[in-house]
Amino acid sequence: MAVNLVIPDRSAVYPVDGVEIGIASAGIRKPGKKDLTVFRLAPGTTVAGVFTKNRFKAAPVKRSEINLASNTPIQALIINTGNANAGTGQPGDEAAQRMCEATAQALGLAAQAVLPFSTGVILEPLPVEKIESAMPDAVADLAADHWYEAAHSIMTTDTQPKIHSSQITLEGHTVTITGISKGAGMIRPNMATMLGYLATDAGLSQPLLQRLVTDLANHSFNRITVDGDTSTNDSFILMATGRSGAMIESEDDRRFMPLRAALMAAATDLACKIVRDAEGATKFMTIRVENASTQAEALKVAYAIAHSPLVKTAFFASDPNLGRILAAIGYAGIEDLDVDQVKLWLGDVLVAQDGGRHPDYQEAQGQAVMSEAEILVRVSLGRGEVSETVYTCDFSHEYVTINADYRS
């Protein structure tokens, strides 16, 4: 059951001028499932992406990186669910290339102009012939208003689609921002199994777009974790069609920061929706570490808390066994941490300071906060001025059940 995940009404999902999406059923894993998605991008669209740091990166990730580096303008994306095409060796590489070739042939493009993506079970051969057979149906379905359908078609163990859509005005130009994401398990940044696609009809130069997609990922998709596992297939793609007439070439353009803020809000929303719909999640937790001396140590502490199975199971049970959080702070890897300077809050309740439990803290206060669906854990390290935030969830019985049954 997703935790306070808001799905916009279909009528509130704005098409992005220059982007068309087609959906089809290839029957890759389940007959009749809509499991194939094609994006066609208008000429002049700039595209940039960031991908998993897992050394066992999937064949489509490798092919996408190659095609992006070729300097051929990207004009299409092809996405399949049901099979990750990861851990598949040379046959997997060939299948990813065949995905590009089938898409290119159907749209009249060069194969290098296509980015392929796959998500699903790892270590199984991709039935690429099913994708090739379904390609005409996907292309025939291309339309500008199919974002809502695409959000559903890229789902695997997700229970809800993840969609964001908004509009802003930049010096007289109405700019649209729409995106989708998927992911529920095997979520841990670098990248955080997730896929994310975000498009705008603002225009951005290629070098600026690449810097921006990295910036967005680092503060959104790379700040979420469900289970600490980095997937083989994680990808986040940013597309800018330029069709709104608002063309931005550099960070010095005064329109850039408002656009960046709107895109950051969209990326953060899509990332948090992954955590809200995490496998078996019943709680959405924000871990905020303040007064660190560096970003690195703030993130060490935040992830130590967010990844701890003992912390996550305590939150599932609404059990204020908050010594588990102190233990995680202590083993996070800050060698010279002065625990007497550390403060811990659960919501607005000060739980610990001066190396121990706050004298006014009552366990009933902690239990009341932990019974809520959304919980803030705030830690002050007393070492500097740097703050970082990570988003995570609890561990429930259902998480084990889902991952025990995933292949069946």
C-alpha cells in the first residue's frame, strides 16, 4: 500500500510539445501486459542522462551510454518491462542493439539515435523478437497525451504509477514539465531498480543539459533508498524539446534558476514517489542530518540510519527503540565524532543530547510520532554548517514476501 502517494488526474498531466509516446503489449513476461513503451522526440530535442554505478550494468545501459556519447541527436527511447537484460553477456548486448535497430527502422532513424531501457528480472535472456514483433503496434499508438499510460506501462512491482506534471512561466513563455518514474525495490542511489524520464518544452543546450541532469539526480534520485541495493539498470533521462520558445544556453540566463527549481521539484517528487510506493512500505521517512562539517559525513550518517534493518523494522512496528538510531550514527564512519555534541529529534520531539537520552523525553512521545505514516528523523552533529536529506521507508513482512515471490 503506497504511503500518501498522490497520482494526478489524467486531465492534469500536460503533454510536452515535441514528445510522443506509444504503448504496446509484447508479452515479454506476462501475456497481454502493456510492457513496451516508445518515445519519439522532435528534431532539435536535447537529451542527457545519468546511469547506474553498478559494475554489472545492464546491456541497455551500456548501449544508451554509447549512443549518448556518439554525438548523434537522440530522437527516440524504447523501454521494456519484464526482463532487465542484465547479466546476459554478449547476447544481451546484441539484444539491446536489436531494440535500437527495430525502433530506428520503425521511425526512420539511425540506430544510434535511440536509447534502449529494460527493467525486470536479471540473468535471463531478453526475448527481443517479441519486442521487434510488437514495435509496429507501439509506433501506431504514438500520441502526445500518453504520459499517463506510459507511467503504467513501465511499472514492475510498483503498485501505483509515478507521474509529475507542472507548468511555469518564464518571461512570457509557458513552460511545461512532465515526467514519470518507476521503482519499488532494489532502490539505492548511484543511481537509485528505477527508471526516470523527465521532459520539458524549454530549450537547453547540450552541455548545460548534461550538467543539469547530474545536478537533479544528485539531489533527488540519488537521495532515496529502500533496501540499500544498487540496481543494474537504473537510468534517469532529461529531455528538452525547445518548443516553448524559451531557449536557455547557460546558467547565466536569468531564466535558468527558476527552471532548475521547477525541474528539481519534479525530480524530487518522482524520486519520493518511488519510496512512497516501495515494496511493502507502510512508513515514509525523511532523514535529515544537520550541522555536519562536510556533505560526505552528513550522507554517511543519513544512509547509516536509512539502511539499518533494525531501524527500519522498528519503524514498521512503531516501536520507539531509538537507541538503534544512535547506534547507526555511531557506526556511520566519522572517526572523530563527539557524541556529546549530537542531538536527535523524532519529529519535533528531542530524544537525545549530551551523549544520552534527553531527561524530558517520554517513550509515549516517540511512539506517537512513529505511529504516523510520515516521519522526520533529524540529527544535529554539532560539527559545522552542512545539511543533507535522504528519503527512505520501513521494512515490513510484505517486503520479504514480494522479493521471495518475484520470479514466480
